[in-house]
Amino acid sequence: MTLHCEQTSFTHLADRFGTPLYVYSKAALTEAFHAYTDAFDKLEPLVCYAVKANGNLSILKHFASLGSGFDIVSGGELVRVLAAGGDAGKTIFSGVGKSEAEIEFALNAGVLCFNVESLPELDRIQAVAGRLGKTAPVSLRINPDVDAKTHPYISTGLKSNKFGIAYADALDAYRYAAGLGRLKIVGIDCHIGSQLTDLSPLVEACERTLKLVDTLAAEGIVLEHIDLGGGVGIVYDDEEVPDLPSYAHAVAELMGGRKLKLVLEPGRSLVGNAGTLLTRVEFVKQGEEKNFVIVDAAMNDLMRPALYGAFHRIEAVESKDIAPFTADVVGPICETGDFLAKERVLACEAGDLLAVRSAGAYSSSMASNYNARNRAAEVLVDGSEVKLIRQRETIEQQLANETACL
Ligand SMILES: *Cc1c(COP(=O)(O)O)cnc(C)c1O
């Protein structure tokens, strides 16, 4: 048996494009997007795909064609959205450290709003808008202080995190923003973390944020939208993840009859399980205490295991009649942290292909050139059709910006 992406075999893809290779299923992207729009249909949400999960132009273009907006965290991501034909008017600019140049670029492009994370950022946006003779749409990112119960590196809604404006300071921050002449207050935002496997923190964050909406309305600050931040967690292994219809139902109940547009910023759950990292076994090494399957993909292609201790399922592309054994799956990079998986039972030998699953999100977008490795190619599969959506980087491209001077 051979593993496939839609109607295309991974063996064929590896032969044609080489490895390591990121492979995405177009149907899975579409299905993940519609899972949100279907679940939340009564609220007619604006789904703003979080570009940082995977910013490939073809993926952005596909989401734009489905009607998606975008959540960006840098000027570079805005360039990507525009290059892919995305609508700036449906794009939200998030992030704690927006530069003046980025604010100017986004304001000129006409983004839907800035999700503002601090008072100094409000001042900076006010100054840039004043200089350009424009009015800047802003929404404040409030830190609802709920524990997302996810990995500390991807938990963002606690008091101790760098993100957002403290819940207790929110009212004053809105009053301050309302006094700045170049700002138009349009919304409120919260994003408590990523890979959430429990619904209750999301619901609690929504509830606390809505409470602020009402308090603000009583002061005459009437908002147009509420943005509930990133999406739900995905299944990497055997975790239970929140059910979108239940999430949507809970949000609809809480929203009641309020005239508020709903914005969502899912990233991982739109692309994560649509992607596979295809890699070839270089060697099987029997160590003294452990076995190692050494593959041609490494932590520079998939940083999540090294960064968060994340789990990715790994399967042999061709099932073979050889004795399974337990091994760590590691890359060629000179770091002990360079592993894709630990203690897996695999039946494979040198030359075989392995499929590293759930590699659509925070994988290619986090890739680096560590050990002077070229970043891998990416392909988009649509049935039996395949498009190369990013060429494999070359060593010449890596060297192009450097000079060997004395
Ligand atoms: C990362 C991020 C997201 C996307 O989170 P996912 O868990 O990938 O859905 C959304 N909004 C903001 C502000 C983010 O930083």
C-alpha cells in the first residue's frame, strides 16, 4: 500500500520534486475553511486567515478565492496578502511591535484595522495617521487573563504574557484612544493562545470581552466588531479538540442580539492537517541505547518538535514486510535538538519515504537556513493535479545577499 495526498501518490511526488517536500491538499484547505463558515454561518463571520501559519502565495490566493480575509503580523505579510490578490479591506494587522514604516504601509493599503496592543502603539499610529492626513481604524487587543491551558510558548492570554492590554486597563485605554483625533475605534480583540484543546477558555474569553463591549457602549464607545482571535486546536496525535459547531453555538448564545460583526483569526486549523512533510530515510543507525532513523528533513524544515516538544505522526509511505523497530527520527543538523519524533515504531530502511503529518501550519513558515540548508520546495495537490508552489531554494540564493570581504 502507498500513501496518497488526494489522488496523487507521495512516491510520485518525491520522484518528481525531490525531498524534503511540503505537500498540501487543496481539498483539505477548502474543507477546513468551510468548517468555520458553516459552523458560524448564523453569525456571518469574517474569517481572517492568520498568515503566519503558512504564508505561501498560492495558499493565500486559495483562501482569498474562498472569501477569506487575513490576519497579518508584519508588513512583509501584508505584501504577501496583496501579492496573492487578498483584500486589504479584509485584513487585520496584529502584533506587539509594529514599526512606523509598517503602520504607514498598512494605512496606505487600507487595512480593515490595527489590533493595538499598547498605549505607545496608539500614540505611534496617531502620529503616522496625522502625518499622512488619514484616520486609522483601531481595535484594542485586550488580555482577558484566562488560562488557555496550552504550551507556555503559545499561550498568550495570561497577565504574564507580552500580548494585549490588561483587562483592568482596557476602559482607560479606550478612553485614551477616543481622545486621539486621528483614530477611529472600530472593535475589540482577544487572542488567548494557540492549539487550544479545551473549549472553556475560549468561551470564557468571549464572555469577558463582551462584558467590556457593554461597558464601553454605556460610555458611548460603540464598537462595530468583536474579534475572538485564533482558531481551535487540531489533532496531531490523539488529542480531543473543540468542536466548531459547539464553539459557534456558545458564541452565538453569548452575543445574543448585539449588533456586532464577528471576526475570527484561525491559522493552524485551516492549514495544519492539510500538509505533510515528505522526507527520505538516509540511514538507519543502531545506537548503543537507541535506534535512529536519519532522514533528509531536519529542524530547519520542521521546528515544532525542537521548539515546543510537539508531536507529529510519522508513517512509512510504502508499507513493507520488514520487522518494525523503535527509533528516534532525526535530521542531519548538528544539534541534539534536531529531532522530528522520539521513540516511534517504524518499519523502514534507507531509501524509504516517510510522511510527517500535520505539517501544514508553523512548518514551512518557520523554516530557516540553519546548517546552510536550502529551504524545501512546496507543492499543492488538487486531485491528480500537482502544482509546484515554491521552488526548492538554491545555495546561490542563500549566498546572494552576502559578501566575502576582509
Ligand atoms: C498566531 C495568531 C493567530 C492564529 O492562531 P492559530 O492558533 O494558528 O489559529 C491569530 N491571531 C493572532 C493575533 C495570532 O498571533
